[in-house]
Amino acid sequence: MKAIITNIFFASFLGVSLLLSGCEKKDEGPANQFTFDGKSYLLSQGFVTEGFERYEFIRYELDLASDGLTFIWSEEDTLSLKSIEGKGGILSFFFTTLSENGIPDGTYECSENWRKEEGKVFGTLYLGIGDEEDKDFDFTGGSVTVKSLGHLQYEITFEVDVEGGQKLKGYFKGSFRLSNGFV
């Protein structure tokens, strides 16, 4: 009888342990979003251009789009954007590198001379797309960190200053669609 009670106790203990360990919340890392002017925006899509030569460097455009935007692509040229529907925001980053094989991993400092300096980035936040009055904010300082995760997959972390002295901070990890760029 004592053995049966002991077995029931251990079986109950094991069952509760398994139940509790199965309910643990998995750490999925930061959310794909950016924060600006005290408000957070979810980022749902990423786009990147093939590099093109300019001022002896290779330049890439990387765009992140918030929830609420739908992109209509040209049927004739599937890399060309035809129109944007909905409401939201887009972050556009322009990287200057020597690489012809995608944006190299690293931290890129914001610079007004980004077109003529390797390892620099410039960008613009476009807010209010689809609203009567949209606004854009150019980057004036800060940095953007890029990590390649495979073909057309990146992890982007950014903390930049924009016109007017405001801060823009965010993160995106995921797949990117190849495009001809938005700007």
C-alpha cells in the first residue's frame, strides 16, 4: 500500500512538473516595431534593393513598412512598386558600402556625407501615408546595425535622431522582398 501511495505521489509530481514546463513563455526577442514621438508602430514588411554603383561605392536601399499598408507591384516588372494602399509609415535606409553581395554586417553611422563615405547610412521616416497630411523626417544622427541571416533575410536595429531633435528607435528581423526601391 505504501508503494502505491508513493508511486501516485511521484506520478502526480511529474505530471504537474510537465504541465508547468509546457506553459513557459518562450523568449522570442524584441518585436518588429519602431517608436517615435512616444508612439509605437508595428513593422510588418521589409524590402531591399540590389546594390547599384554610385560615387565609387555600392548603394543599397532598405525599407521597412508598418502594419496597415498594402503594396501593389507592377505586373510587367515585379520589382517595381505600382502603388501603396492603406495607412501607415515607411522607414527608408540608404547604405553606402563596397560590397556587391548585399549589405555587409556592421554598425552604420548616420552621416550627411553618406553618399561619399563607406559604411555610412542616411534615412527618412515617412509617417501618415494615406492620410491627408503626411510628414517625413530625415535622420540627423545615430546608428543602424545590420546582421545578415541568409538570402534576403536581415536583422536591423536602429536608434537615430531625426529633424527636430526627436528619437527614433526600433527593430526588425525577417525576410525582405527584393524591389527597385520606393524613393
